[in-house]
Amino acid sequence: MSTKRILGITLFGVLFIVVVVGIMMLTLYLKRESDDIALPDVSTSAEIPVVYEPDTLDRVEVTTETIQSIVSLTLSRPAIYSRDVKIETFWDGGNAEYNISVSVSGNLTSLSVLPPLGVEKRIILAPDMLYIWYKGERAPYIGSLESPGDGYRTADEWQMLVTYEDLLKLDKNDIIDAGYVDFNDEECVYAVYRSPLLDYSRTFYISLELGLVIGAEEYDETGKLIYEMTAGECIINKVDPAAFILPDGTELVEN
């Protein structure tokens, strides 16, 4: 075989190898480029529904259908607070007014109830005991919260309050209106519901800042106002220890 022929075969082999190596390198480069590019996932390209967290609820979400969930998720009572509450009841030709000073410290609730007529009544509810006395008495009535009668009444019931816990127990069909409103210069959620037994309607206003009911109204089946509750300024994280002293000097709250 001539030298020229051998040289031609050699050059052809080298050229073939260069081409093959070039193709392999180009293939590897293109593959790496495609791996680095984040392609859109068709399965997740649809709009994802918004899930509202308790602190990002939109106003339009407060409806008769959602008010119970919103109240249970976002509102809670302060552990320590004091305030005054006025309760008025109305009937044909008359009304009665009760002024109540409320102090709450953890699991203790102290009430000073001034009725329309009569003597100031003091009530303290402890975790398992109930204390009641009238101004000037030296010893309180002491009862167990496990006993029938007065023992079954909650602190809210002693205050004659409509509470949002009542709302949470309702059938949704009994709630006829709900939303946001400014009440006594406080931003509130409100709810209106109808009593299934008496066909009375009740409206109450829950402060978003305090987590407490600050106002309530009740109307009979004819639309006449028969009950109204309004709350005064609420002081958070501060109570007077004297509110938890029994007439015999026993202190229920440690200083």
C-alpha cells in the first residue's frame, strides 16, 4: 500500500473521530441546558384558591355563613381585665337598669351589681366555689359550682350578658345578618340572630381589639326593644385586688 493511501486513511479516521466527539459534546451541552431551565408545571398552573388565616381575613368574608368560624378562630377574651357594664330591660310602661363593675383575673370573676332598687350585691366566682353577699354583710354565702341552682350559672349569666359563645351554639339558619361595623368608636364584628323559641331577635357587637362583647340588643316578636347592654372602657391586664377580698378579709388573689 502506498504512502499516500495510508496517509489518506489516517486523515479520514482522525476526522471521523473529531466529528463523533463533537456530536457527543454538543449533545451533552444541550442536555445540561435543558436541565437548568425550570419548565412550567402544567399541573400547578391553575389558580390556587386563597386560604384566609385568622389575622388576614377580608371584610367581605364576614357573612352569616362564616361568622361562627371567624369568631371561634380569631376572638378570645383577655385573661385579666376590668370594665363597667350597664344592663337595661324594658317593658310596657317601664324599664330597669343594672350597673355592674366587672373584674376578671384568670379563673376568678368579681362582680359588683347595683340594682335599680336595693343594696349593692357582690359576687365572686372561683374555679369551684361561689361567693355572694350584700354590702355591709360580714360573711358571704358560699356554694359549690357543682351544686344545682345558682352554682350552674356562669359569670356571664350573673351579668345578664349575651355572649358570642351563645352564637357558636346556634344553627346557621338562625343567623340572619353579620358583618363589620363601628360601634361606640370601636371596630367590631356584629351578628343578628333569631331565637328559635320566642322569635326574638338579638344583635351583639364584638370588639376586634378586646375580643369582648361591648354591646347587645334584644327585640321581641313585635320589634320592641326589651334588652340593651353597653360596656364602658375596658382596662386590660390590670384589676384592683380589693375586688377579690371577701367580707371576712380573705384574699382570693395573691398580690
